[in-house]
Amino acid sequence: MARGDDSSRWLASALWLALLASVPGQADDDALTVLSWGGAYERAQQVALFAPYTAATGMPIEVAQYDGGLEDLRRAVAKGEVPWDLIDMTRSEAMAACAERLLEPLSSALLAPAPDGTPPEQDFLPDSFGRCAITHSIFATVVAYRHDAFPGTRPDGIADLFDQQRFPGPRALQRTPAVNLEWALLSYRVPHEELYDLLSTRRGLDLALGRLATLEEIHWWEAGDTPVRLLTEGEVVMASGYNGRFFDAMINRGAPIEILWDGQVQEHETWAIPRGAPNPQAARAFLRFATTTERLADLSRHIPYGPARRSAAVRVTTHPDSGVDMRLHIPTHPLNAERALAKDEAWYAHSLGRIHDYFRAWLTKREEE
């Protein structure tokens, strides 16, 4: 690139950041409140998104943590006392929240083009724009295992999660039907394209829950850091969890664990503005900043989630501290995605209440036995 191009791009960036700083309600003594997931993910966001935004605009960012779910959002909107300006949420929950009128509408028009001028509509992955949410990353729920627990043959397929004869020991699974139901049916070799049709039937749900019931000892988790702790402390030998958190334990803490990519369930992570947010204009300004090519590529250099922009994906390089090639740890990398399942978020958005009720009833009965 010629020096003149660099100067022009620097000037354009400077003008754009000046515009962000002048957004109404974005005074230096204000703060943007973001609801996010904590742990390794929030640490990556602090370095790649939050600190750079504060440096560019002077606006501090306060982060609240949650473990997903819509209950707190429903209560806050109903009371008219919403404390957050922006929420980092899964697309299935964003779709459900949007249908309940809990979120503000969003438009792709607020997004910046790619560095070469490609419009956002062409640069973002398909289905990145919802009525109330914009995808920024692709993460995966995966199974990880302690490699010292299986010195001989190691797990290589999702069916091994349910095989406690060949791979004995307790498991840790998220206390939710999502992903657990899919894995249970995949262990029966149900084709990917038939999973959600089958789960729409009583027979399919009973088949999946029957498979889960064959596991002798399950530690149910809710907070995203819990499966990492259970696995690294040796309380379980296999655990479900988010690929980025397992990566953090492996690379930054030297945990003796490995990720089983077979059956990974990919999901969109989105930004959404709650209805009645204290400062929606500032939230939109941050959303534009956080979804630029540069910011998304930098986020993926700190935690291995796939950027939603094509222009960002080609700029992902190495982890800044360890030097690990982050491209090899992203769920969307061809080597990892060969047998991946894309979560049917529209199905979950429409079926969430019914499926959760059915799962809770099954789990309650299991725990009482």
C-alpha cells in the first residue's frame, strides 16, 4: 500500500473517531454499561474492544456479567429500569428477546465498511443481521477431555462422550437442553439435517434424554468457567464448554486438556441493545467500533472465536502472548469445522420455552431418583 493510501486511511479513521466522541450523551464522565460473559472472554474483550474504545473516545466502559438467559432482561424491561446499554448475547436468545419486544431494532447501516470499501452487507457472513441483533463472532460449544485420563486410546468422536466403558469417569454438562440434545442424537448417528425435525417430536426428545440418562455421573454447570475448573482440577474427565475458555486453560495455564472438535455446535454471538437502554446512541457508536474489521480480527487474536467479517478472518494471526497460530483454534477453520453442526437458532427461538420445560421436568425426576 502506498504511503498516500496510509495517510488517507489514517485521516478517515481520525475523523470517524472524532465523530464517535461527539455522539450525544457520550460525555467523558458518562460510562457505557455492557452485559457480557466474564472470564477469558471478557479479558479478551477488554484488550481488543473496551480499552481501545475508551482510549479513542474517552468514554469508560463498565462490564456486568451474566450466564445467559432472558429472565433478568424481562424483569428490567417490565419495570422500566434497564441498567445496561448493550448486551452480548447468543443469537437464539436475541431472536427470542426480539420477538418479545425486549430489544431495540438495529440496522446494518450503522456498521462501517471493510478497509477496502466493501459494504458490510457483503463483508459479513450470511445471516449476520437480525431485526434486533448483529453477529460479531462465531463460537462453538465443544467437548474437552483430560488427556492424562486416557493414556491409551483417546476420544475422537462425539459418541465417546456417552461411552463410559471405554472412557470411564464423570462428565460435566451444561444445565440446559441446548447442545446436549443434539449430541445425544448424533451419538445415534442421526444425520445433521434430520436432528431438529426429530427433536420437534416427543419421540426425538425421549430418545435424546434417554441417551443422557445412560451417563452415570453428571456434574451440571451454569457459569462458563465451571467446566474448565472441573476439568483442570480432575473432578471430571470430560466436559462440555466454550472453545475459547478451554483454549485459555490449555495455552495460558497449561491445563492437560484437549478439545474434541467432532460434533462442535457453532453459534452466532451478537450485540443487542435492550429496550429502554439508558444510552442507546452511545451503544450504537460502540457497536460500530467493535464490529470493524480491525477490532474483530484483534478479538480473534486474543480468544479463538471466528470473526463475522470475511475481511477480519483473513487478518487473524497469532496470539499476542504465546505466539500460537489462532487460525488453527477457531471453530470455523476447515480442519475444525469438518464435522461441525450449526445450531438451528431459529428453531430454539421458537421452541425454547417448551424444550426447557421438558428438560427441567426430566432433570428434576432424575435428581429425585
